[in-house]
Amino acid sequence: MQKESANFQFEKDIRWEYPSEGVSRQIMAYNDELMLVKVKFETGAVGSPHTHPHTQATYVASGIFEFTTDGETQIVKAGDGVYMKPNVEHGCKCIEAGVLIDTFAPMREDFL
């Protein structure tokens, strides 16, 4: 059975989830093949190193982050992006509070 979001998503109507200390997220648009997620980080919050079978691309909407993916570490700021290959360990540390826009293909069923 296909899972999918409504045609429009309004921030005020989407509940925030709190997956770890200093991190909150909203599940925005999705279907079986794609998912868009907004993630807020407080300064010092960590996205613990992890892997998953999904392709992930992240856009830095605001803030400054130290990202590690596929053994490479870089500092990224608003306007930058990060690509995470499937099954490759990646994670981040928030240097300056900000917002990430994550996309996953296929969708993260574990987020629903």
C-alpha cells in the first residue's frame, strides 16, 4: 500500500518530534520513493553517527555544522549541501544553531 503525505504541508499543523537532546524534526512531504524532513539543531547537539539503506541529501538552511560522511569531515554553512551514500556511516555536530532540510530516497518508514 502506498503511503504519502497531503499535497501541502503547513508548519503550524505538523507536530515536532524530539529524537535526541537538542534535536527536533518535522516530517514534511513523502511517498514511498521520497521523503522531506526539516531538522532543527541547538548549538552543540549531535546527530550520532549511523547508517541506513537510503540515499540522503541534506541542505543547510541555517546554522553551521560539522558533518562527517564516508570518512570525510567538513564544516558546512547555510546554503551548503551534503550527500550521504546508502549504507555509509555519517553524522554531524551543530556548531551554531540551525536548520537542516533532509531528503531521503526511498522514504524513511521508521520515521512514520
